[in-house]
Amino acid sequence: AGQMEKHGFQTEVKQLLHLMIHSLYSNKEIFLRELVSNASDAADKLRFKALSDNSLYGDDNELFVRISVDKEAKTVTVSDNGIGMTRDDVMNNLGTIAKSGTAEFFGQLSGDQAKDSQLIGQFGVGFYSAFIVADEVTVRTRSALGNDTAGVEWHSRGEGEFEIADIEKARRGTDIILHLKDDAEEFLDEYRLRGIINKYSEHLSIPVQMWKEPVAESEDSEGNKIEAQPGEWETINSGKALWTRDKSEITDDEYKEFYKTVAHDFDEPLLWTHNKVEGTTEYTNLLYIPKRAPWDLWNREQQHGVKLYVKRVFIMDDAEQLMPTYLRFVRGLVDSNDLPLNVSREILQDNKITRSMRNGSTKKVLQILKKLAKDNKEEYQQFWDTFGNVLKEGPAEDHSNRERIAELLRFASTHNDSTAQSVSLDDYIERMKDGQDKIFYIVADSYEAAKNNPALEIFRKKGIEVLLLSDRIDEWLMSHLTEFKEKQLQSVTRGDLDLGELDDEQDKAEQEKAEEAFKESLERFEKALGGKVKKVRVTHRLTDSPACIITDEHDMSTQMAKLMEAAGQ
Ligand code: ADP
Ligand code: MG
């Protein structure tokens, strides 16, 4: 080896290592999933690069991941002949955490082991998970992009620093050598390793292999001859990407395991949809709804999480063109048969095929959500409580699916008298009064403010349900959702409240009489308030409160005005 250099880990890496070792010790085996998945990514990256430069394969074009054990040395080695890493790659990838959202992630750690281990799971433990089982890790790698045998060796005990040195490496790709800790020696057992590989690698499109020892010619106890067999690398998984298989042949467990790999989540998914679409555009999608929100859900620039494949070749992560922003919590992949293999983000941007795949995939996601809402109210409620506020961006973003999204919305309501958002627009319509033709709602800063708004008094008196909206996004939502199933949505704090047939003749007559009687006082109020209000008038909306402020039909609501003000407008 050439000259050795010592480097310190980035502070965050130290923190992550510490956390991981202490909160994931009961889930040690995931290190293998992470390392095999990195090897598989490395193969994907090489295949992708080789699309434009086939010579990158050299004479080594059967890509694989190999796992071997050395019981004497107490090591497990995970090898691949994928893209490999240059010295710079090694420095950047195995000494720092380059992921976006890293600061937010560390900000959310609570010190509670159970919670933090969930969070780490979502953040993605990745390469560093090697240190859950190893007290020493050596990485030997050679990039496919270089053209000689110059490689790099990285070595660390996971205690704050790593060493890096130049080496000669005959084969392209990466070997990761784990020296196991005493309490992780179970992973020297080949059966144990096979079990884990079966569980985590069945869906990978790359063959995962283990060395099968040669068998010498011998006789069994009954004198039957046992034939000699040479040692060989035996492929353990089927090496067929999960989504290319027939739906009927895939078990729920396989779908769930696959989810954990694509979504980097420890938890199982809430639900999924898997479709082979044929016709003018041909593609397969496999899309999952997670149970839990990622820690950076509120960042609209957050990565989208749907991967693009073309003819089973991995092309890119986070293909944001494949899902609308209001469904950014969806994880999974789309595999196109029609896009060119050299497709770029720019080409995806304005592309008929992309649009068609996005529309199809969006409909499927909305469909499974609708079905969940119908079949399992409790799970749907869990979904809504987690992702509802993201879905509320939908009516503004996606006009063509407005009605489908509106069906999925849930609100707090005067009918339930609880902060829980569990009333659908359909529920509301079912309970509408005879003669009621509108869906009434109020938007306020908080549930309490909505519930106690004097504008509700008349509705209480008449027994009319009002939806109580108090999330930040609600004003935005309602400005794009003016109708549902041919019923107008009407804010109770806006304009001339026309209760239509719900107003009886007697109310109307009384209103007119009062207007006459208070004419002079009203003029005086108006004068006293100067330009601060447009008009002062008598109302029968109130039963207990003396007065309330309302917005004109076409003016900006007070909520919206506050939002604009907050945004510096
Ligand atoms: P992630 O896989 O989510 O990017 P990891 O911590 O698992 O995060 O890996 C960090 C990075 O190290 C990878 O993105 C990749 O660039 C590099 N890397 C890890 N393992 C390999 C490998 N076997 N071959 C090539 N590069 C690798
Ligand atoms: Mg990884």
C-alpha cells in the first residue's frame, strides 16, 4: 500500500455512528441489507454509465454481489464489481454525510432510544451500519472510470477517524471487509447469512452469491459413493427485479421487504399499488404509501422518492416529474418501456410519456387511498393524520383530479365537536338539511377560534353543520375548492350569507324590520369607524354575540390577508 493518510470523521458521522451502535443493536442484521443494497446500487450505476460507454465493462460484464466468510480471521466480506470509487469518492462518501436534511435530522433526535432508532431508520443508516457488527472495517475499491489498477483502501475502527491509502486492485469494484465484534459472531454462520440474504435480496435484479465449498469424493455411512464437486459461487436470490414479476407470484412479505429497501424505512408500508400498464405508453409502477412521515416532509423541495427505471435499468432517484408535489410522500418506482435510456431530467420535464405515466400513477395512488378510506376507516385516519396536510395542496395543484382529491379530504366539524379531522365532504352531504344546497365551512387560526366564532351561532340555531378548518394551508385549499359534487362550498364569514330555503319568511321579515329600525344607528357606526369597514349592517346571524366582522364575497379573507402579511406581501 502507498502512503497512508489519517482523517477525522465529520462530527455528524461520529454522532450517527454512536447513535446507530446504541439504538440498533437489536436489529444487527440490517448491515447486510445496507451493504448489499449499496453493491446493487453500484452495479446499477455502472450499467447506467455503460449505456454511453460500453467499454467500461472491460471483460468483466457479469455483475454480481458476493458474500464470503473467513471464520479464522472473523471477517465477512461483501464484494461487488460495480462502479467502484475514486479516492475523492471515498473521501466524500465514507467520511461525511452529504445527505440533504442532515441538520434537520439531528435536530429531531430526542435521546429516546426507541424514537431515535425509528428516525435513524428513516434517515437511512447506509454504509455506517457496518459498525453495528464490526469493530474494524476495511474498504478496498477501484473505480470503473479509471483505466489502470490503481485503487484506494479505507480503514476505520469507527472511533472518530479513518485512514486512507493507495493500493493496487486487480478487479474493478468494491470489497467491504468487516471484522466482526465478539457479540456479532453469529454472522460467521453461512446459514444465518443465507437466511438474511434470502429475506433482503430476493427482489434485487443483481445476483447475490455465496461461495460453496468444494466437496471431495467420499462414501456415506452406507457405502454409497458421494461425487466430488468443485467449489463455486452459488447464486442465492432469483436475481429478478420484484416489479417485473407477476403480481400473483409476489407475497405481501416480499412487497414489504422491497419497500424497506426503496424507501429506506424500517417500518412496513401502509399500502401499495403495482401495475403493468400496456397500450400507447407501456410501463410498470410499484408505489407505496408509508405509514410514517419522513422527517423532512414539510420541505417542498424534499426529494420525491420515486425512482425511474427504463427497461429495467435504473436511471435516477427522485424523478420529481413522476409524481405531483402533493403526493411527495409516495415511494417506489416507475419502469418505462418507451423512454430512451439516455433520458435526462430536462427531457423528462416536458415529455408526453412522462405526463402519461404521472397521470396514470397519480390516479392509482388516489384510487388506493379511496379504497382504504372505504375499507379501513382507522388506517385511513392514520394516513390522514400523517399526510393530510400535504394532500390538501392537491386541489390547487391538480385541477384534473380535484374531485378525486376532495373525496379524500377530512375535516373537523360542528357535528363531532372534536379537533379530530374525520368528516368527509360526502359525510357532510349526507347530513345536509332539507333545502340546504351549500357546504358551509369556517377557516380560523385555531380549532377553538373556529368553533367559537360568532358567525356559527345562526348555524347552531338552525342545526346546520359547519366544517371547522384551522390548518395553515386551509385558506389556500378552500380558495381552490369552491365546489364538490355540484354543491358550492361557502364560508360562513363571507359576504351576504344566503341560507336559501333555510331562511324562513319570518326571519326575512324580521331582518327587514330591524334594518329600518336601526338605520340611523348604522349610519352613525359607519361614520365612527371611518374607512375601516365597508359597511355596517344588521344581521340575524348572531344569537348571543352583539357583533362580528365578516369579509365581502370577493375580498381577501382575513385569514388570507394574515398569510400574505406573514409572507411579507
Ligand atoms: P446511500 O446508499 O443512501 O447513498 P450509504 O451510506 O449507503 O448511503 O452510502 C454512501 C455512498 O457511498 C453511496 O452513495 C455511494 O456513493 C458510496 N458507496 C457505498 N458503497 C459502495 C459500493 N459498494 N460501491 C460504490 N460506491 C459505494
Ligand atoms: Mg446505501
